Amino acid sequence: MSLLSVQDLAVARGGIRAVEGVTFAVSQGEALILRGPNGVGKTTLLRTLAGLQPPVAGTIEAEPDAIAYAAHADGLKGALSVAENLRFWARIFGRDKIDASLSAMNLTDLAERPAAHLSAGQKRRLGLARLLVTGRKVWALDEPTVSLDTASVGLFASSLRAHLAQGGAAIIATHIDLGLPEARMLDLSDLRAQPGRAARPAGFNEAFA
Amino acid sequence: MSIWEYANPVKFMRLSGRVLPWVAIGAAICIASGLVWGFLTPPDYKQGATVKIIFLHVPAAMMAINIWAMMLVASLIWLIRRHHVSALAAKAAAPVGAVMTLIALITGAIWGQPMWGTWWEWDPRLTSVLILFLFYLGYIALWSAIDDADTAADLTGWLCIVGSIFAFLSRYAVLFWNQGLHQGASLSLAPGERMSAVYRYPLYLSMLGFGLLFLALVLVRTRTEIRRRRLAALIAREVRA
Amino acid sequence: MIALFARDIRLATRAGGGFGLGLGFFLILCTLVPFGVGPSGATLALIAPGILWVGALLACLLSLDRIFALDHEDGSLDLLATAPIPLEGVVVIKAAAHWITTGLPLVVAAPIFGLLLHLPAIAMPWLVAALLIGTPALSLLGAFGAALTVGLRRGGLLLSLLVLPLYIPTLLFGAEVVRRGMVDAAPLTPLAFLGAITLLSCALVPFAGAAVLRVNLR
């Protein structure tokens, strides 16, 4: 059974469609890796899947509240400790256990440290630990391995594999090899929107082109 | 064929280009004849020659409020039906409305000096026009602060809705706060309060002229906005390619 | 939702959170005004309601841009928008947290500032009541303004241009309550209007604010 299925989706950035005709489905235990050069629309597609912006055309079918989104910014507060940050997000998503997520990302020793004093890689790990506490089935990840060292990438890949093994799914925009040979690829550069054949303009820049 | 057809930029450009000269000529004729006729009216028995400023003041004050109402309608059309021309028309109308508000305030002050002995009085009507001017300023500032046209159109649309509610509230709140010097509405349907026909007809002509002037200015400015959006769209496509 | 509320309060009260800045500003304003208008108690008492209300308005305005801007910068707002709580709820909670950290201290401290400005004792309860009922509207309308300008780099000045006109009815009725309270002339009437404006803001701002936030997030 598919957790998320997308039909003929078109997404827009800056009032112009970036990619169109995106069709895929991910089932339990599947990972989909988005590829394509900078600016092709990977981030825009992920934000649309997460519900942060409306699609220009097409449909996204998923259970309500199925998708957890993680982007370049981790949503951390420097004044709060690692545990406080994580506990906050856990409570927002209606959960309270954070110990497993802390240890999965090797943050247990840093739990009481203020997030402001973390290194970039440690912050990133905390941002990924936030994904674990959401308890959501589908992860939509935008460049999750930025500023992670090799060991941390391995840590992330293993928790991703554990997530998939538990019946989760993931859609990941990344340029590096995560060591997931079973993951499917979707190259967005083939789906670049063609100018001037939209039934409905995506924004001012299309309405007046 | 529905009225929404004219929300299509191409059709709007074609139609507005055709009617614009006639509207502009009509506005010029009405305002010129209304003001000349108004200037030749006899002095009022109480107010003397100062009464003649109403041929500028009343139409400007009327337009100040009605332009905001037009912006509210255009914003609602944009937010509900997503017609791009509607959002641009609201944007185009705002500076015209602000200038009309300013004309109403300045002519009011010029008239107030000989009549009430003061340039400015915190009278409810004056105050609410000043408040309206502040709302125009905020609306124009928000449009110019945002680069992305889609975001700007949506945000200013919402500001216009919330602003309308609070401008309306302020209008009645100031009545509570100060009872005021200003006379009642210049044009009233109640018998006995009506202005003499000597003044009324040139005033009607001048009001019609101001209405046509507003229409002409909004058409010109909307056409400019459409051309500007088209230019921006071409540049955006060039950058993307 | 409670978690978000608790976090915002905690962030505001920790170092660098800006808690108490509004109160300090209010104190400075009430100290500066007598230097400007002279030390005469009668003059000060006459303008005290207006000064206190304008001071509350400006103190509230100071911290408005923090309501959403910080969460927007660090990405929390994106994550909150995808969380299982409605964005309308986020707006209400954020406005409530702003009121607790900015509006409520002003309400509590207002009698002291009233004393500085020679506000008659008979008007004190009315000052507190008016601020208690009126300042939630300031936080709510401010949250709408903050949501409008959240994506802008230099939104602070624009924010005040957008929000201050919205504050006019609140200011007008709020100061009227205190003025009437000074002479004991039916201050309940403007107080009722003040309550009506706060309730209207409660009804309107969550939806308008959330709609505007969604536009800014896309």
C-alpha cells in the first residue's frame, strides 16, 4: 500500500512553474531520491509535499499528517538545551519520549548543553533527531547531510534504514551517496516545466508572460 | 460572455486602450466646466466666496472614501477569484486615493481657516479622513516593500480587508471621542437640508468629473502595472532559461 | 499548543529574550514626559491617560517583530506549519505569549507609572481595567502585523506603519476610560467598547493572521 502518491504534480517558484508532470508513489519501506541540478525545484517540490505551498496542478494523496519535513534550517532555539528543543518538538507532535531519538543521533551526552553551543554538524544531528520524535511515516528531507561528517552520515543512514524497516518511507533531495542501493531515483531535470502551456497560470510571472 | 472575461490581461489592455481617451476627455470637460461654473456662482449669504472650494473639496473627499471601497472590492476579487488584473487595479488605485485624501485635507484646511479660524481641528470628519490617509500610506508601503508580486498581492489584499474593518471602526470611534464642528453631509436627501440648486448642479458635474478622472488614472496606472508585470515576467523567463 | 506557549514564555524570559524591555521603555517614557511638559502635577494629571496609553502602545510595538521573525529565521515556523496544530492556533498562542510577556507586566505596573504622572487615585482601577481589557487587542493586532511583515528583512519600521493605524480605536476607547474614570463619568461605556474591540480582534486576527502566514511561507 502506498503511503504517498503524487499524480501529474506541477509546482511553482517565484510565480513560474519549476517542474511539472511529477508522478510517483512511495510505499512502506521505500525511499525515493530526488536528483537534479541546483535550482531545478527539489526544495519547492518537497515544500509542496509538506503542504507549505499549494501545488499548481496535480494531486498529492497521503494520509493526513503523514509527512515530516526537514530543511536546511533546523528550527532550533539557541537559548534552550538540546533536550528542551527536542522535547518541545515531541510535544508539538503529541509525543513525549525523546531518549531513543537522542541516542540514535548520538546526542545523549550533549542533552543538557544549550543548542547555541553546538557545532554545525551537531545542530544538524539534532535537527534529524527531531524527525525521529515526530513519529510520522513519510520523511521529506531537503539535503539532510549538509555539514555532517562521515561518521554522522553513517549514523543518519542507519536510522533512515531503521525507519524504512519499520514501515516508513522517505523522499530525499541529496547529492551524496547515502549507501541506500535499494532507493529509487527521480531525476527532476527531465521534468522541467515547458514555458507557456499551462491551463492555469502559476503566478504573475506566468499570467503576464 | 461574462464580465470576468475582462479580467484577462490581453482583453483588458485592448478594451482599456479603446475607452481611455474618451474617459480622459470626459473627465477634463466635466472638471473644467464644473469648476468654472462653480466659480461663477454667487457668494453664499453666510460663507461668502469661500463656499466655492466645495467644488474641489467635496468630490475629493467622496473619491477618497470610494477609492478605498473600490480597493476593497478589487482585493476581494483577487483573493477569491485570483484575477491578476484585479490585484493590479487595487495597487494602481491606492496612490490616486491617497492624493484625493490629501486634496480633501488641504482644501478643508484652506476653507477651515477663514470659517472656523483654525487650519486644523480634531473634528471627527477631519480625523477620520486623516486616519484613512494613514491606511493608504500603510497599504502603499506594503506593496512597495515586497519584491514577489504574488506575495505582495495576497498580503496587501488581507491588509485591505482588516484595514477596512478598523478604518470603519475608527470612523465611529472618533464620533464617541469628539462631537465636532464639521457640518453634516453636503448632499442629503432630507428636505430642508438640501443645498441650493445654484451650488448643487456644478457640484454634481465636478463630482462626475472627479469620478471620470479617477477612472482614467486607474486605467493608465493599471495598464502601466500590466506592462511592468509583463516585463518582469519576460526577465524571469530569460533568467530561468 | 501548551508546549508552544510554554516554549515562547521560556524563550522570552531567558537571557536575550527581551522580557522586561517593554517595561523599561514604559518607565523611561513616563520619566521623560515630565521633562518635556514641566513638573506641574495638574498638567501631568491632565495628560496622564493619553501618555500611559500611548506608552503602552509603543512598548507593545517594540517587541512585535519578534513574534514570528525569530521563528521564521531559524525555520521553526516552517516546521510549526507542518505540525499537527492549526496555524490559526499558532497565531493565537503566539499573541497570548506576547501579551503575557509584554502586556501583562504593563497592566501590573501601570499604577506605579500612574503615580509618577499624578493620575488621581480614583482613576487607578479604571487604568488597570482598561489596560487589562485593551492590551490583548494590541497583542493580537500586532501579531497580524508581524505575520504580514515576517518575510521582510527590514520589516520593523513598516510594521509600525501598518499596525499603529489599527490601534487607533483601542487607544481612543482605552484613554477615554481613564479620562472618564478621573471625573467618575460613566467609564463603563468606553470600557464596553474596548472589550468589543478585543473580542473582534480575537475573532478576526487568528484567521487573517494564519492566512497571511501561509502566504509568507510558500
